[in-house]
Amino acid sequence: MTGARGRILESIRSGLVRAALPSAEHAGVPDAKAGRGGSIEAMVERFGAVLTALSGRVHRAASPEVPALVADIAAAHGVRSFLAWDETELGCPGLLEGLAARGLARVDYRMPTDPDARIRLAQALEPIGLGVTGGHAAIAENGAVVLVSGPGRGRLVSLLPAVHVAIVSERRLRPTLADLVREEPRLLDAGSNVVLVAGPSRTADIEMALSHGVHGPKHVHVVLTA
Amino acid sequence: MSDAARAFHQRIDAALADRALGDALALTTGRLAGGRAAAMAAFADAEAARDEARRIRAAAIARLDQLLERFEREATARGCRVHWAETAADATRIVTAIAQEARVTLAVKSKSMVSEEIELNAALERSGVRVVETDLGEFVVQIAGDRPSHIITPIIHRSRHDVARLFREKANAAPEDVADIPAMTAFARRTLRAEFLQAGMGISGANVAVAETGTVCLVTNEGNGRLTTTLPRVHVALVGIERIVPSAADLAAVLSLLARSATGQALSVYTSLISGPRRAGAGPGPAKGGEPDGPDDVHVVFVDNGRSRLLGGPLAEILYCIRCGACLNVCPVYQKVGGHAYGGVYPGPVGSVVMPGLLGLEAWSELAQASSLCGACREACPVRIDLPRLLLEVRRQAAAKRLAPRWLRVAMPVYAAVARRPRLYRSAVAAAGLLGRMVAKGGWIRWLPGPLGAWTASRDFPAPATRSFLQQHRLRKEAAR
């Protein structure tokens, strides 16, 4: 389709020459928002309020407390096995060991390239009730956790199970997405899949009535570690 | 009146006669518009953000060719395959070929307006690929054999009872599956989960494309966008060529307005930023060290389908649109007639420019007549598109192509000739006032002859004042002296 490519670009170029586009008259809006947002405490408070309003749950814990906290969440949902990122990717040393000690079995997986094997594995993973991930960052303004895919950081972990627990350091809170991108201009290149998750899956397609857990997790817990 | 116009009027009449639709529209558009207003009011500096977003969109469109080439280069370097489709038929051919090459028999789809525009589902089904819509609203649309009536919330026009009946009749739901909305949501989850797990291909649109990293940005609230682009081994993203912005910073600025304008959320629940297929590890063999999941192949299909042609003309500003649907929710016409009355894929003020712009004036210019030009759309637009100007431009082009009704084509030059001659104009106004007062009853004109009857068929016209505006103005000036 090189022909199509050339023709489309040619059509765009000839259009731009004739373009009757209104000018971008507001060029260079001063960036007043940079550095705004202040203390970690203020961001923790904002993030907590926003995520709670989205029906997510926010916890604060020191690293050693996290295994017990996650095990309690698992127990509350009657979950015995879970998906998780590799220990090095969770930002919480001892978490997987702590969960194993509490009788929770981690299921590790790798999607094969063979189509049928892939389907069989996906079906086998589907009933698992809990996924544990480590957030790259969190955004106070909108309650989102930033998850970056990569080796040891599967995307299905935060997607297939009905319960998702994300562990994020308080120090990784940023006021806005714009602030995070300003700090890390190459954020989109951190992994082949960067996803912002702001609370549990939801829909209001039928009569504008809010309903949770339509495709993604119904329960989202964010654990902010000190 | 053309056939297209007559059909449009019939759809409007049908919509206006539908009481349930009217109630549903009032509820939904009121809720969405209210949510938007609240979200924008709570936003740090909403007006500056709109200026910035407009600047970004304008700057991107002004160098669209370079950004598309940059995207292609960056996405290719990250393992994507980039395709270019001039027309809807080209786009469906490309996607069908990808499906056949990968031996796909089942495709899951995340909501995509471009896919509706190119009528992708029908083309795939014809080539033996079963397609399942996975957005809850789009799933209902699909099993009903219906069309979306809003670009954000596709089943505004359906009640919970409609959905329950469809699930029972068309999707084998048990009575307890449709007991209430959460039960129906759970039923959809179960039904669609099974499809997700087996699908060989996931098809999505793109809310934004980022040139500097070849990234496709996809936002959903349900998570179906994530499942569509994660579970199947092949992901195909349909990207309208105007969706592009240069950088991550530009994306952040657009995202800060997109969900606020669409639904009143600060951000959609899921924002997926996809830069190529899953990556292999540094170690030997694909099984070791690489990413544990994600598609093995990602295709990006750039769809032109009339967009580049708009660039050269006065409708080009519509290419700034980020498809939030805010203009639909505030439009007094959309609020009354809903999306189906417009008859095309894109309804409301934006649709009344996009449809004739992309698909031709002959079939679609009449849509632009269904506007009072009140300007609510322009006020709501997060990128400040001057929609009333564009609607007038569509009308102007239609008139130039002699698509306007004949009586109007005759009447307007007569009016212009009279209005350019002050003395003649004043006499004409006096005569019209006199005639108007003669046919008026009780201060209202309820009937007018000939083509003017189109006005009075559905509305009363206040009787002209005994003194014209000019006469009153002169009297006031004299009194003030």
C-alpha cells in the first residue's frame, strides 16, 4: 500500500498549502501549573479522596505490613491463588514470600505464541481472583495508578482478576499526569504498554446507572507505602 | 426537497413522536452536560487548558504529514506494522487481509467510531470472521442489529427493559441474568469474557496517537479496551489520520480535557498507551526474559476516508475534534431528536459537519440545517471548534451546489436585492408587517401560504409589531433629542 501512503501524504500536503486553518493564536500559554501540588501529605490526601470517590480503596502501610494487608484483602474475597508481578517489580521486598507464608499461591504465567496453547492458558488463568502489581507512579488529581508492562510485569495481572491490588510508594505520587510527563518525557517508552488505572472498571451505558466490574476488576485497592 | 432531506425530516418526526426517547435523551444529555460543567468548573484553569488543547490540535494538523511519517517510523521501530487506507473500502480490505493472514476466525472489538464509519464488521463477517462488540452499549447495539445513537454512550435510546428483552431473546440470558442493571452487567461480563479468551484478534480505534513514540492511546471505562488489546495474539488499531499529536506532553493536555468533556470524569478508568507488540527478552528464545503477555503482532491502520480532502477547505477546523461528544449533549436539537435522526455514524453538531465533510454534501448537507446556530456547541467544545461557523459553511456549500430547496434559492437573491436598497427594504418591511398582521389571530401567525407554510406547520410565529424596529429606533432618537 505504498501507493496509498504516497497519495494520502500528497493529499495532506496539497491541502496544507491551501489550508484555510484558523491560526493557533494562543501559542505559548505560560505553564503556571508546573511544580504545583506541594507536599506528599497533600497529594496522599487528594489521591485518597479522588480514588475513594471512584469506589476504589486506598491504604497506607509500611512495607513490612503489606503482606498481612494483602492477605486480608484476599481473605475478604475468598481468594486462595493470585497473579502477581515479580518480587523485584512490586517495590515491596518480602511481599510474595509473606503471601506464600499466609497460604496464598502465586500463579506464574507466560503466554505462548501458539494460538491454541494461548487460549488454553488464558482460560486457565481466568478464574484466579486476585492480581498484585507495583505502580510506577500515581496521580493525585485523578486517582490513577501508572502501570508499565515489561518482563515480570504482566498486563493481565491488573486485568483478569476481580480484585486488583497495586502497591505504590508515596514518593511516586505526582499532582497531575502533565507533571509526571514533564519529569519523564520518555514515559510512553517505558514499556510496550503503559496503562493508567483510575479505580474499578465501570459502565453507565444502561440508563446512566453506574455499575462496577463490567470487564476489568470490580475491586481496586491501592496501597501507598511510606 | 431532496430524498436525503425528506428522509431526514421523517426521522426527525419519528424521533419527536417517541416519548420514551425524549425522556431518555433528557436524562442522559442532562447528566453528561452537567457532569462536564462540574468537572470543568473544578478544573484548575479550564479556559487556559482549552486554549492549550486548541493550540496543540491546530499545531498538529498544521504539520499532519510530518507527524504521520514520524509516527510510522517510531511505531515500526517498535515492531508495529503501519498501513495506510485512502478509503473505507481500502481500510476494510487491509483489516480483512490481516485477519486472513493470521487465520483469525473470531475478533473482539473495542468501541471505535472509525470502524463504524468504514462498516468494518460487515466486511469481516463476509470474509468469515465473527466479530464481537465488547463495549456493553455496543454489544447491545450489535445483538439488536441497531446503530449507536451517541458517540460516547451508544444506547441512550434503549431502556433497561429493552436491554433485558434483547439479552433474553438474542443472548440466551436466564430471567435472573436480567433482574436488574448489575445483573445484566454481570451477564455481559460472563458472556464477553468467554469471547475475549478465545479471540485471535482484537480491534480497537484510537482516541489519540502520539508521533514521537508511535503510541496508540485508547481510553475506556469498562476495561474492554485493555482486554481487546491484551488477550488476542493480534491487535489492529484503526486510527483516523487526524488523531495525532506530537508528544506525550501534548497527549497529557488532551487527556486532561477528554474525559471531563465527555462524561465529567477527571480521567477515564483505563488509559492504555500502546507502543508496539509485547517485547522479547534479551535472553535466548522468545520464552525467556521477555514480556509474559500482550499481542505478538500490532497493526496500525491509518484511515483517511475524506479527511485529507477537508484540509484544503474551510471545514478543516473540524479535524481538531477529539470526539468527546460534549457538543451533542448541549445541542438543543440533539437533545430533542437523538442520534438516530441524523442517520449517520456521527450525530449532533460535529456529525453535521463531519458527515457532509467526509461523505459528501449531496447525501448529508441537510444535517447542517438542523441547528439554530445558538453556539452552545462552540461553548462546550474543549478545543473551541467554531461549530456554528462550520455549520454555516456546510449550508453555504450546499447552496453553491444548488442543493438548497428551489424556493429558497429564488427567495434569497430576491431578499438580498431588496435588503441592499434601504428605501425598498423599508417599504417591503412595512408591507410584510401589514400582511402579517392581517393573517395573525390573537397576536400569533398560525398559518402561512406556500413554502412559508413549512415554518408554521410546526410552530407559531408572533405577529409583527405595528411599528418596525427602524421606525421605533427613529422615534426614540427623536424623543431623546
